Amino acid sequence: MIKNLYIKTYGCQMNVYDSGRIKDLLKPLNYQLTDDPSQADLSILNTCHIREKAEQKVYSDLGRLRQHQTTRRQQGGEMLIAVGGCVAQAEGDEILRQAPYVSMVFGPQTYHRLPEMIAQVARQQDSKKGKAGRGIVDTDFPIESKFDSLPASQSTSTSAFLSIQEGCDKFCTFCVVPYTRGAEYSRPAKDILIEAKRLVELGSKEITLLGQNVNAYHGQAPNVNQEWGLGRLLLELASIEGLQRLRYTTSHPRDMDQDLIDAHGQIPQLMPFLHLPVQTGSDTLLKAMNRKHAAKDYLGIIDRLRKARPDIAFSSDFIVGFPGETQKDHQDTLELVRQVNFAQAYSFKYSIRPGTPAGSMDQQVPEAIKTERLYELQDLLNEQQWAFNRTKVGTVQPVLFERVGKIPGQILGKTPYMQSVPLVAPQRLVGSLVDILVKEGYANSLMGVIIDSNEPVASAA
């Protein structure tokens, strides 16, 4: 019997990848995806613990699922509710205490055991004549890798994610990842190559390699007693026939070694766009954050990458209002932004993550000052992004079209620089790499026309 599976995914691209693998994992149990939680036999919240008030958002969504669960029971049906991901890892039993109607709580390293958990819940219900028992909590870090237990991908998209590394050993003072995802683990290169080839066979033209600290990758090499770094892995992936684009995220400046920098100049499939978080331009705050690099080190890496790949562009992450941040620290950040000239960036006000060292630091910055500094930083970053987009006007950009847009007749794609390009064009171009003459550059997108003589000229919507 076919059963409906609803998954809500929060946060990072790693969670997006995990949700896709959960779908593949449950397919043999006859679960199919639904966008309507009211019709779900199993609803999963795949959570993120990075942003402020993450737990409150999860409990709010659980309350809505509880209403659907009650309605289904009144109609003679059943809905299992599960919480996975980093909030589940951090909260564990507390979720069951506050939401006893939840059947399963599992961490990001244990979702491969979901079929066993579902079977255990069913046995509990049988023994209690249909009544649910206490929920299952599985948040221990397993000895075995979850990747060894996951089935081969069953479906993919034009642009696919591939997880190659998990966890982090850096212990930045503001971050919960080492506590929720565990220590750094790199998958064997052979397994990654097999999965990448499978994704390309299924139709992927672009693959983004994922990891909490992806450029710390040090996986076992195929057939030899050696390890590959990310640069060597990218070189091998680029040899896969049909794979047109490669990306990777998220990186740490300390792990940007020369082999990886050289790869940017050697591999045409590796896109000239790199997300390299710096968080702040202040050496004082970089030390307090335990980043283990200075601003000049970051700027030096940017220079080396530009020498290897002159057309490369950068995005980054910034935290405003870290404990102890002074006006000079803030100005140091603005100066670093001016020196790098980012194509994109993400910036946030610092928020306390329970259990992290920064959460108990003195000199927490007042909210009003955080807001003022964030607006000033975002004004500069937005100005840079818009200026970068305008530099593409009059150029020809290869655009990989990934999906159909919401506007009738519209398809959506992106340039090598992750710029969105909406275009009114035949749907058969989805999945294709098409040259576009850029006519306009906006704050968050480009507008252009197809220059392929075999296609009718069409303008962006």
C-alpha cells in the first residue's frame, strides 16, 4: 500500500541532501512524497540549529502537525511524526517531553536507521493495540558511517548535491556544528565517484559537493593506501563524461591549500565562484571566534585564488555584533569587504547558541547596535552585488536551466556565478546549458536573450 511522506527541510544544503536521501531510504517501504502534511502518513521535520530561536520554530511546526495528526485519527487514519536533524540531536528527549505525540527523534548521523525505527514504532502499536508508546530517540553518534547503509540515489535534478564530508573539528566559539554533527568524517573517494556517476546517469549536469567543512576533505583514495584532498577529488570528478559543472560548499579559510587553489585554475568544470566564510574583518574578533586565521591570511587566500583563476568571484558569511565587537571591529569588517569586493554575501546578527563558548562571553552587544551595524554592512554588500551583476551586461554567460518558473512559459537557470536568470523560453531547455547575452543586471538576477541561432530569441520575464 502506498503511504504519503511529508518532509519539511530547514537550513543548510546538507539538510536538503539528507532529506533527499531519506526519501530514497523510505521508497522501498512504499512512501511517496506529498506537499500536503494533512495527507501524510509520516511527517518529518529535518531541522537546523544554526539560526536564532530554531527550537521555537520546530515546536511551532510540531503544533501544526499535531492538529493534522488529530484530524487523521478522527477519520480513522494515523500519522507518525518525526523530528530529525541538528535540533533533534541537540534536544533529544526534551522534544518528547514537550511533544509526546512525536514518534521518532533522530540525529543527522542516524537517519539511515529510520526503517528500523518505523518498524519499532509499529511493534509498539501492535503490542498496545494501536496506541502509541513512548517515542524513540536515536541521537548517539554511530560507529558505522550512515553512508554505508544508504541506498543508491533513485532520482535527481539538473543540479544535484553530493555529501562528501560531515562534521567539524574547528570549534568556532559561536557554532554548534561540532556538537550536532560530530567530528570531521570524509567519505572514501571511491564511494563519492560511484554516487557522482550515478547522479549524472540520472540526469544531473551540475554537482555541488557538500560538507560542514568541505575543503577539509581527506578521503581514502581508490585502490591505494593514500588519502585524497579536495583538489585531487575534484580533478577525478571532472573526468566524468556528461558532468558539466562542479561546485563545493562550505569552506574554511584554514583548509584552502595550494592543491585546491591550483584546481581552480586547472579544472574548467569547476565554477569560478567560491563561498568562503570569513565572519569578520577584525583580528580581535577572529581570535575570540577561534577562527585561527587573521584578516591578512584571508586576503592572501583571495589573492592566490585570483592569480589561479582571474575571473573568480566570491561570496562569504558575516556575523555582526559578536560579543565584545567595537566600532573599530565593525569598521575593520567594512574595510575587508571593500578590499575583497564580494559578488554575494550572507550577513546576520549574532545570536546566542546554547552550549557554545560565545554564549557565556561578557560584553554582549546591544540589539540596537547590532541592527545599525548590520544595515550598514548589508548596504555595502548589496551595493557590491548589484555592481557585480551589472558588470555582466553585454557579456555572454552560459546558463544552466534547472526548472520551470511560476510564471507561465518561464524557465529558471543560473550562471557560473550563481546569478539567477529567468527566461521565457521552451520548457525543453530545462536541463540544458544555453548561452545568454546579458541585457540587464539587477540586484538579485540577470536578464538576457538566447543567442543560439537554433533557438528563437526570448527575453527574460
